Amino acid sequence: MQNKVVVITGASSGIGKTLAEKYASEGWSLVLAARRIERLHALEKNLKNVEVLSVKTDITLESDCKNLIEKAIEKFGRIDILINNAGISMRALFENVDLEVIRRVMDVNFWGTVYCTKYALPYLLSVKGSLVGVISVGGYLGLPGRTGYSASKFAVRGFLDTVRVENRRSGLHVLVAAPGFTSTEIRKSALTADGHQQGETPRNENKMMSAEECADRIYKAVKRRRRKIILTFVEGKLTVFMAKMWADLVDGVMYRMFAREPDSPFK
């Protein structure tokens, strides 16, 4: 797995940052994408003995995604893995939310994945590489107060599952990775009903899976060319399984869990 190239979106923090550190520790060349280029440059300084290309990228813009892939090919001549990790959340009742918030979430989570995948796909196909989407348990379950977020993650799952089927004879590997609650900045930057960032997380971050553990699990799943992984047992695998068998029960549990959050929109 040496001397290969991985492209990671949303690499300035959280799971994306720790994925960059993990792949660097394994000797991969890195192409890192994020809007906050200063954070990428700071990360570069800590990644020793590997080649790193940081590209300022707003993945809601098709032109930026095309530029990201072009820069990667210009620098390294190949792409072995694309990890669509960049994402944004929201927290508001659909009844109250400004529809522009949902558009923004879909632009980042869904269209960003589509744009990057579209331009990277020919290069991934040429090396029988890996296409990865980091979704969420919210891509299997409707999370109350997160209509736009769950909708976008369901959409990414459907998109990547279909790309996998279309390319089943090409050698392309497609992984859909669904973390449960993971300690990152995503809840702090989540959009409220009017589009402002909520600023503070409503959950106890110390009780969540760490970004480092999540990145390590995704790395291993890519290496083993897994189709999908659902991370964390109770909030992930067990909840998704129970939702198939006892959907109404799980709906009630999810509603009560999110209603207990501080400043819950359900109150």
C-alpha cells in the first residue's frame, strides 16, 4: 500500500483530519481538501516523511471539485482512494427551518460527494481503486430535528450503492461508512433553523467514539475492501437492526433521546 494516493475531503478537522494522519502514518501520499486552507497547512507540518498537497476547496462548487481532482492528477498522476468525508449537519424542526438550510446541507453532503466522485471516477477505475462515502447512522434512520442531514445521508448511501452496482465488473471498490455519534466539530457547526451555527454541542462528546477510532476503522475497512460498515454497537448496528424489525419502537426511542437534548427544538 506504499506510494499510493488518497484524496480526503473535509480534512481540516474531525474524521477527515484523523484519516489524513492515519494514511500518512502508513506512507500514503495525500491530497487534502477543505475550505479552511490555513488548517490544512498547519496539518501538513505534522505529517512527516510523506508528500502532501493541500487544495482550498468548497465542495458545494462543481468547479472547485473538478480543480481538486485535476490538481491531484497534476501532482501525483493517479488517485487510488477518494474519501468523501466533508459534511455539515443541522438541528431544527422541519416546520420551522428555512429551506435554504436544507439546500446548504444537501449541497455539502450530497452534491459535494457527487461532484468529487464524478471527476475522480475515471482515475479510480483505471487502478481499480476505492470510492468511500462517510455517511452516518442518520443515513439509515430518520433523525428527528435533522431532516436535511438524514435526507442527505440517505441520498449519499443510495448514490454510492448504485455506483457500486454499475461498476461491479470494473474492479471498483465502493465503501459506505456510517459512524454513530463521533466526537468532532460537526455538532458545533450544525445549522439552526435560520442558518446560523449553533456553536455548542447539545451532547456529551466524552461519551462518543473518538475521531481516531473512527478513522482507524474506516482505514481497515478500505484495506479489506468492505462494502459497508456501521460503527458503534448500540447507537449504530443494534439500532439499525432494530429499526428493520420494530420501526415504531425505534422511532419512539429516537424521539425521546433527541427531545432530552439541551435546548431541544421539540420543547
